[in-house]
Amino acid sequence: MSEVAHVLDEPQQSVSLNAFSDLSKGDPAPFWLFSGVCAIWGLQKSQTTLDLITVSENATFLLKIHGVNEGVIRVSQPGYVGGPEAVASEILWLNALHDVAGINLINPVPTIRGTFVGTVRDRNDVGWTVISTKFVSGTVLEDLDNPAPYYTTIGSWAAKFHEQSRHWKKPFGFRRFNWDISNMVGPSPRWGRWEDASLTQEQRSLCEKALWKAMDVVMKTPRNPQTWGLIHADLRPSNIIRDNDETLTVIDFDDAGYSWYLYDYASSLSFIEHMPYAPALAKSWIAGYESVAGAFDDGQLAVMSALSMIRRLQMLGWTTNHRKDALPQELATTQVSGTVDCAHRYLEDSLWLLR
């Protein structure tokens, strides 16, 4: 049977996560979800609690048994990433990456049926895709005063992910979506239009000029096995946990999809490109990546910098339709002004984050 990797090019229509809009961090899950999760993983309701962690592209809940942190339940918007098949494909890649030496990843927990993906139906009979992963103790890098020392490791792990992706034979029916320019900043992007943010006409014009400059670079970049493949697409501080022994663990493969490998550089700096410490993080990431994969050439550095500008606008679009508490307050309140600053810097210097 030949290998077929299905690519979901178009964003899928989905049911809104407004089902959880009335919940705050620490609130218990709706009873329909709690009951479904207990049934799928064979948990005793009297011994189990399921409380909200956060709502972003998905809703995540902390699973406790006898009061002990045991796992995280992720609830996907119906149709958001292509349904249960696409989520199962995510877990297939995650499990395959566990064979890569020198990296630490979350561990998915099988259901009582032996699969890794379940479906819970709400009171309207809408099916929500759910997965469970083992709880990882420690501190999210986003909550550290200075995550810079860990960016060398993040960069080196990205290089290892990419090497595995280039050689991994995907199972028949593997399904993940694209992160191409259209899905980032096109007319109907996956996460929202950056043009819908509160920008003045002058600010919008500046951002448009920066976007066209960046797209001119990226659209000339070929898609071949060396430049394009399956990536994590969100290797940033909010998705990496440090434990008390300084060990790092990568979580949340929900955004994994096909894109330029160098997009992982851009995604690692999401929301923080305007911060004074961003150049130090960018340089550390590059040092880590080069320690595994060899030195970048000038052309690759230009592509990485262009992707960072595009990613910044992409994530500005993200802020237009996500909860404000999905970002730390300092970042949530500076996304518009910070994006304008990034556009100005990129127009002045193509390697803006590496100076």
C-alpha cells in the first residue's frame, strides 16, 4: 500500500468554543464533557475532577484523580483541524517523535479501547474530539522572567524534528493541514484577519508594505523535501515546560502541519518579536539549530526573517478573535503597537530580529 499524506488546505468550518466562554481558569468542565471523558478513559466520577486550564484554539482541562494531577484533556473544536482523523494523525507523529534521541515530549494516554482519540457529544449531539496526555509538572517557559537560556535547546530540538520529518514515512491516510501564506494572512486565514485589528490607516499601510516585502521573499522559496514538510509550528515558550531539574518538555502539537521548516523559527518568537529581549532569543535559537543542522546561509536567514514578519501579522489576526486572557497582559496590550514597530523595523532592515 503506497504512502498517502492528505493535506487539509482549507480551514474547516467549526463549532465555536463559546460553549466554554462562561468558564474561567479553575472552573469545572460542563457535566456532559466530564461524563464523556470519564467514560472514554474508564475513570470513576467520584474520584475525578476536570477543571479548565485555558481556552485558545482548543479548550484544555486539568485532570485530577484523588486530588493528584494526572493529565490534561484537550477538547478540539469540531472540524477545526479536520476532525478525529487529523487529530489521530497528530498523535501518530508525536508518538514517532518519541524515537528521536535527546528530546522530551508529552505522552498521550490511550483510551480504554486502545486508541488515542475519543469523541464526546454535547447536549446538542455535537461531537467534540478529545485527547488525554500525561500531566507534566514544572513551569511554562512563558512564565519565566528570562526564557533566553532555553532557546538554544529549542532551536536544536527544532532541527531534530525537521530531520525526522524529512525521513519519516507517514502512514496511509495521514491528514494534516498546510501553513502556507494563504492560511496565515490570506483573505480567509485560519486564525483571523490582521486587517481587523484596531489600526489607523497609516499603521495599516505600513503593515501592508512590510507584508508585501516579506511575501516577495517567501513566495520565491521553493517547496521541496529540504525546505517544506511536517513541523510543530508552535514551538514557543507557552508550549514548553521546565521542571525543577531544568529538563524541558514540549507540549501541544495541535498546530502541527505542513509548512516551510524555517517557519518553526518564526513561531518560536510569536507575540514577543517587539520585546527588547527578542533578538537574544532569536540568536540563541539559531545557535541551537546550527549546532545540529549546520550553518544557515544568507538566503535562509532572509526567509526566516520574512516568515517572522508574516507570523507577527498572522498572530495579530489571532488576537482579533481570541480571549484576552489567552495571552499574558503585557503582551495582550501591546500586540497592535508592537506589530507596527516590527513592520517599521523590517522595512528598514530585512534581518531585523538578528541585530
